[in-house]
Amino acid sequence: MKTVTHAVSRRQLIKAGFAGAAAVALGGAMRPARAAGEKILIGYWPVASGLPFYTALERGYFKEAGLNVEGVKLASAQQVIEAMVAGRIHGSANGTASASLALGEIMSPGLFKIICANPSSRSLVLDEVLVPAASTVQKISELAGKRFACGPGIQNVTIAKLILEKNGIENPKVIELPIGQHVPALAANQVDAVYTLEPTGTVGRLNGTARVLETGVVSHYMLGDPEAPWYGGSASLLSSLIKERPADVEKYITAYRKGVKDVLERPADVRRYLTGHTSVAADLVNEVPMIGYTMYDEFKPSDVDYFQKYFDVFTERKIFSRRLEVAPLIYKA
């Protein structure tokens, strides 16, 4: 069998903005992803926006399609992308940072195609700034000189700094923390605020340790409209898998679409799948807000425009070494 491999050095990974931690997280844990007849390994990190993938797994949609699909939980979006570049997994679930995927594409052109992206906004809550429940801070501009944390990775760091800058805070510094540590860090007074993703805000609010300062912060401060769709996370598949196993890819996408449909049309029936895949306890799943999902064949021109506007921020800030066009990254059947 032909090994799906993309040669890449540790130096290249670091240069692209990755943490280089995947070697530790993945070493010996997974064999290289291989061609037809073996598992399809999909990387995800434990955020609520991965619910369509969790649903398709738990409801057996992949098995019904005759596929052996396995989810691989990783600590950050960078680890997911590193694993894709190294050929250790075949793709990503929703919630994987789109900007991190873009860095992987810049480093390894033709790496993947997006099959589904998850838009969020002030109404479709995913991204938010939290403060301790007892904090007197009422708006982001009051965080000057405060200890501000975010999730690991270049997408989170860039967003966190830009949010602070847009609120008049010059030369902001942020602390990278795994998303599972955000609420404990607030509760222990280790940080004064965090930029984070659901279900973190729900967990903090319901256990009485955190308060939501503002939601939809990326749409507001990066896209200029609190209700603009922010495509911050994407489900993807390696281009090599698409080329080598087209029939399996078609089955995978059909099963994934069923998961998306369930989340959008029957969220009360599938929220329970957040338990185990994220930090949400079974008695809290009904409190987690739901976001949107756009399959590859559902993108409108305006959606692509907002997606591109988001990517262009990273180009302007020289996080991306070149401008990356969104449209060619979207899967075409």
C-alpha cells in the first residue's frame, strides 16, 4: 500500500508558525495514514463546533457507509495540521482553525480541501471573551495592563492581539493556554480575561467562575460586522485521499453531511455527543450555544468574500507569507 506522506522538516513546521508539539503527541500513537482499505483518521480538538463529526461517529453514519473512521483528539489545531502535513491523519473535523489550515497549505501546497466550514457570529455563538465572575471589567477596552490569555496557536494569538488593539490597547501581549485551562485559570486568578471558544463560556458561566464579556468578537473586530459569518473552523480532507480514494471520500462526505443535518435540524437530539469529545458534562450539554455549518456546495459568493476577508487579515499582518485564495481550497465534487 502506498503511504500518504508529505515530507516536512521540523524547521519548516516552526517556520510556518506551528508549535512542533505533534511529534510528542503523535509519536508512536498512530501509524502513517495509508491508502484504500484502512482507517480514515480525522483529527479534532475538543471544541463544541466539532459536533457534526462527533454526531456522525456516534450515530454510526460512517459505519453505515462502509467506512472505518476514527477520531483522533489532539490538544490544539496546530497539532491537527502538523499531523495532516506529516500524513499521520487524513483530515480535520469542524472546529479546526481555518488559519492554521491555511498555514499548512502555504507550507505544503495542495495539502487539503475544505468540505465544511463553521460560521459563527454574535448570534451564532462560538468565540467570546471571558472574565472572572467577580471581575469589575465591563468592556474589552478596560483590559489594558491585564493578563489576557487565549488558546494555543497562531490563529488564536493573532485574533486575541487584534481584538485588544481594536479596543485601543497598544502592543498587547497574550498568554497561550490549552482551552481546557481557560476556566480554571480564571477561577484561580492566574489570568484576568481570556479569548476562547465554546463550550468554555458555558462551562464557566454554569459553574459560577466566569462571565461572558462579549461574544462574536472576531466578526465584530476582524470582519467589521458582529453578525458577519466568521469561518474560523473547517472540516477538511487531504487532497491525496481525495485523489486515491474518491469513492470513500464521497461516502465520507455523505455521512458527514448527515451529521451536519442533525446538528442544524435536531440539535436537542445530538448535543449529548459533546460529552466525552469536549469538556462539557452531560448535565450541561443543553446550555451550549449552537453555531452554523456550511457544506462545500452551499457557499454563497458573500460567504467566500467574508472567508477571504478573514484570511487577508493574516496576510496583512504577515502571518501568511503570501496571499491565499479561499475559493480554490473548497472541495468540488
